[in-house]
Amino acid sequence: MQKISEKDIKKIENEVKKEFPNDPALQQIHIARKIISKEAEITGLSFLEYIKSQRKHIKLRKIIK
């Protein structure tokens, strides 16, 4: 899993807070979605491909334990 920088996370947070100034719950949802989207972009996958690849990693970890 590729990680995005703290700088990018702060930028995303600021953008989302401007979009949804009075709704912290909606802010959190959009921040999470945008972070996942950015990680997918870094790895060269589409959003859905990235989600599916992460799900496979989680299933493998459960099998190994």
C-alpha cells in the first residue's frame, strides 16, 4: 500500500472543510474517500481496483493468522 504525504492529507482536509464547512461527518467521509483515491492514483489503479486489492490483502492476512 502506498502512503500519501502528510502535506497532501492536510491539503485534502482543507479543501473538504471548505466544501462542507458545517458538517464534520460528511467531511470525514470525503477526506477518507479522497485519500483512498490519491493512494489508488499513486499505485496506478482505478479507485475500485485499489479497493479490491486492499480487500485481498486483508483476506490473506486473516488466512495467515
